[in-house]
Amino acid sequence: MRIGGRDASTVSGVDLPRLTHVRVNVRELSSAVAWYERLFGVPAEGRWPREEPTYVHFTLGPAQFALGQYEPAPATGARFNFEVDDVDAWWSRLEPDADVVEPLFDTPYGTRKFTIRDPDGNELGFVQA
């Protein structure tokens, strides 16, 4: 594939970066882990350090979605979009008290999506192509 007249696998002579890991900063790790385990339906992995974790991650397809609790707390408020096969099924899994930013809707550009906010203010979009 070509982008802007260049081969899409390279940029300025180096390989195109591939996003494989993101981290969400949270205020309280154990409650954030519980919230994300309920949302994703899979357990957290990779707790570090083992004795008193300040970091965990979830393996979601080819990428890792991590949570980190650090002092002083870095800024929160990022937005992450997750592509899913059945966005209506994900919408139905939401807890009744979910902090909904955008309810489920069909976009003008052909996708169907909704966005929620985690307890630390990070936005999570769920999108079906």
C-alpha cells in the first residue's frame, strides 16, 4: 500500500511503527483491575512488581492494554478505541451505572459505536465497522 507517494511499510527510510501496547494511568490499581476485568471479561496478567503491583496488563488480540498506578499520578483523560465484531453485544454488557459519554449510535461514516468513561476519566470507544 502507498500513502502520500510512499510505501506504507516505511516512513523516511525506517519501518512504520506498530502500536502493540498502551497504558492507562489510574488512581487505585486494584479497583481499576476489577472494573476492567468485568468490562473485558478476561483476567489481568503481567502484574509488576509481584509483591505490590503498580502495573498490570490485559492481552487483547495483538496488543496489550495496561493499567499503571504511579506517584505522583500522571494525567488521565486519554481516549482509546477498540474495534469489535458485535458492538451491540458489548453495549448490552455494560453495567447499569456505566458512565456513558456517547450512547450506541450509527455514525455518518458507516460505523456503529459507543463511548464510556472509566472511573479515572479515560474514555473507551467500542466501534464496529
